Amino acid sequence: MIKSFIDPGTTLWRARCLFIDNLPMEPHSMPPLPPDADLRRLVNFSASDGRIWLAGHRMLLVHAEALGSLRRELMQSIGREQTRRVLMRAGYAAGQRDAALARQVRPGASMFDLFAVGPQLHMLEGAVQVTPERFELDMASGHHVGVFRWDHSWEVETHLRDFGPQDEPVCWMLIGYASGYVSAFMGQRVIYRELQCSGCGHAHCRIEGRPQSAWPDGDLLARDYDPDSLLVRIEDLQSEVETLRSTLAPRDDLGELIGQSRAFQRAAELLRKAAATQVTVLLTGETGVGKERFARALHAMSTRADRPFVAINCAALPADLIESELFGAEKGAYTGAGAARAGRFERADGGTLFLDELGELPLPAQAKLLRVLQHGEIERLGSTQARRVDVRVVAATNVDLEAAVAAGRFRRDLMYRLNVYPIRIPPLRERVEDIEPLALHLLQHFATLHQKRVQGLTDRALEAMRHYAWPGNVRELENLIERGIIVAGAGQPVDIDDLFPTPPGQTTVTVNAAGALERGAPAQIDTLYDEVLRHGLSLDALEDGLIQEAVQRNGGNLAAAARALGLTRPQLSYRLSRVRERSRD
């Protein structure tokens, strides 16, 4: 006799199978798993670019035989025990990833339906068929008991083919997945173990999970998920390499400048070579590439690091004040000068002066700056006395100085004096390899700043960032990451919608209930549909508006407008003729 009951509540949902006379568990004592249509819609096959997505994370459709071959190679090279632990940890990481989807996919569902996301994803991913047999979960107290039956385990099939019948369970990645999923779901270490395995001759595999503290040998079981001694040593060596690399990498008071691309490394190497000298450095590059951070890193690596670093934005000050800001002023030098005041050059004496937006400096100030660079002397406004200053000048501009000289806005002799050691800082679109490490660094920074925990960035978000043009460069990346931290749900990964307010729609190819692929509607189509209804637009009016907007935004260039809409130019011309006909009716 088997009795089951449900105790609904906001934080408690239990389904227990109580045993009388040691009767075996039966599947029908548990409620059925919920429909998985919501999960199948998360799988997107993008055949045009060769990628598969699961809720923003990139997936792979891999032959089970290929994974079996890898398993065999590991067994032969590092042995059974090490292979078991490596695969368990790989499964654990996969389970943790999928746990982040549960509340995101089924907000407001019962605890059992939320929990079922993991088993159902495990089945959808082709790993194993899962049948729940016992389920107890109390989030408030941290209590959990789960018993599940597994059929058609891919690990059993591949292991038996290569190694024959076994004496011990072999579903290592699967059991790691179960432990990782439930641990992340509950926010505490939960250990699943395989009580029966088809690889050992049983009709089914059967697993049972409890919190680590509920197992008599929980601490021993948990060691399977600790790094192996060999891997620990590799990580230690990697840490030593990273520490050494960080001592060589340019850094300022905010930390290391991040970048591994060739374009970034070329600029960083020039910066390191200049640091040991007193040469005047000219930093060039687009707005937002991080010129001030490069200047601060140069100062931090130089022999002047213990002296002041003073920065001034030449474009932010009125022309009649820039000279007094740079060189200082005596009392009465101009209206309102009630006391003598030191300028930026004097404040930076012994250190570094950073002149940002140098191309906007007025011509009179340019002449005085040239004298300082040539003779190391300044004169305050209203004074005839020269003052010696020992300042290393680092200038930055996004202006083409050659063009400015030709236009008469910049002194040619000053350009030559500044251009002794130019360093071009590449825009972000030229250093695509640096986008991910920069984004992850910024994610950690802003998560700490706003005291909000998120689960990293989805693969889809990273892919979108790699293909974005970044007109605002690193500064724009900072803004987008900060927005993503604020918009994303607590404990959830930052996805493309969190970063870009209006991401481009994508046609999805999902899996239907029969396991076949079917083409779906563009992403956010439900929002677009609601907007169309709200404004009372007809389909013709919507098409006319989109075509006219595309033509207008592309300055009347029909070829560009057609590309923006995914049409050929003749197709767009035909639709434009229909727009004109409808406007005449």
C-alpha cells in the first residue's frame, strides 16, 4: 500500500511516497511531469550560422559515440577513478547552468513543476529518460529527498559497449548533473548517488539525493566534486602565470588594463617601453577607448608613480579660463582673480599631467604649452617670472591633428613636439577577443557596486556583443553591462534583452512535441503584436511604415534600406510602388 499527499504552500511543496511493508515504489504514486512545451521553445536551431541555443546558452549536438571515445581516452590515460571524478564535475557544472532556468522559465509554478525543469531538460538534451518516484522538498528548512528512475542512459550504453558489464555504477556525468542542478536549485550542496545502474545488470538505473549533511558519508561523497590534486597543481601554476603576467601588464589604480588581442598588446607594449623614459606621449583613438586609463597606467609604471597624476579635459573648459587652469594666475591677473593660484602644471610637478582632448586647445594656449615642453618653464597669468616644473606630459586626442594643422586650428610645431611617441589605442571593434574578458570583469565590478548577484552572461549575450559595432567603445560597454546588472533578475544570467533595450528579432527554429524542427516567429513577436493592436494598425499600414522608415533612416539609399529589411533591392522597389499606390487610394 502506498500513500501520497501534497501540502501546498508558498515555500513548501511535498510529495511523499510512504512505504508499508517495504513495498517497492511505483511511478504512478507521483504526479506526472508538467508539459515541456515551454522548454522546447527555449531550444533554437540557427542552421544559417551553425549554432544551437538553449535560453541564450550555446549548446552542441554531439555524437554519443564521440563522448564515449573521449571517455575511453580518459580511462586509458588517467584511470577509472580520475575519469569518474572529472566527468562528475563536468556534469555538475552543466546541472548548475540549467538550474538558473527553472524560475526564469516557470515563474509562479508549483515547487514540483519548477524542480521538474532539470529532469525535463535532461531528457530534452538526450541524456536519459527520467521518472520521479519520490520527491520531498522544503526550501525553508533545506530538507530534500529525491528518488528518480533512469532509463536509456547514454553513459550506460557507451560504457557497456567499450568495457562490458560493470560492478559499480557508471552514470558519472548524469549523477554529477543531478547533484549540480539540485544544489544550485536549493542553494546548498545536495549529493545524488546511483543506487542501481543498468550497467551493473539492473533493469533500470535509480538515484537518490539528499543534502550533504543528511548522508552519513556526505563529506566523503562531496570530495568527488573537489578538484583533483593534478588539477589543483595545474590551477596553481596557472595562477602563478597570471600573477606574473599581471605584474607585467599595464595597470592603474583601478587595476589591470584588460586585453589579449594583438591590437591591444601592441599598444600595451608601446606603453611599457615608454614608462621607463621621460618621453612625451600622445595617445590617439576614438572616444571611449580608454585613453585616460592608459595615461594612468603609464604613470603607475613610471618612476613618477609616487608623485601626482593630474588630468584636465581641454574641451570642458571655456577658452578664457584654460590658460589660468594650465599655468596658474597671479592675484589681479583677471577679473575675479582675488588670490594667486597654482595651475595644473605646478600641481603635477614631479609627476604626470594628462591633457585630454588636446585638439580643442586654443591657439594662444598651444604656444605656451610648446614653451613648457621645450624649456620646462611656465609663467602664471599676470606674471613675468618663469617657474621651473618637472612634468611628464601625456596628451590624448580623437582629432586628426594633421587635418587640424591644415585647417589652421593646431600649431604644426606643437604637433611635431607631441608626436614624438604616438600610441594608437584600438577601438573595441578591432579587439573582439577582448570583449568577453572585459565584459566579465565589468560584470563583477558592477555586481559588487550594486550589491546584486547574477549568474554571469549568457552565450547569446556574449555572441551579440562580439558582433556589435560599439560606436562608444569601452565606455559604451561599461554602460551596457551596468544596465544589464540592474535589469537582470537576481541570481539569473544577464541575457541579450537585459543589455540591449531593443535587440534585433530572430526567427527561431524550435523542437515540437514529436521531436521535429519547426520554424517559429521572431523573438519579441508577442510584444510587437500587442503594439500593433494598441495602435490599431493594419498589416498594410505596418508594412508601409516599416518600408518608409527604412528608406528614411538610410538617407534614401534603397540598397541599404533593402539590406536592413532583409530584402533584395527589386523586392523593396516593388513594395515601394505598392506603398505609393495605397497612398493615392
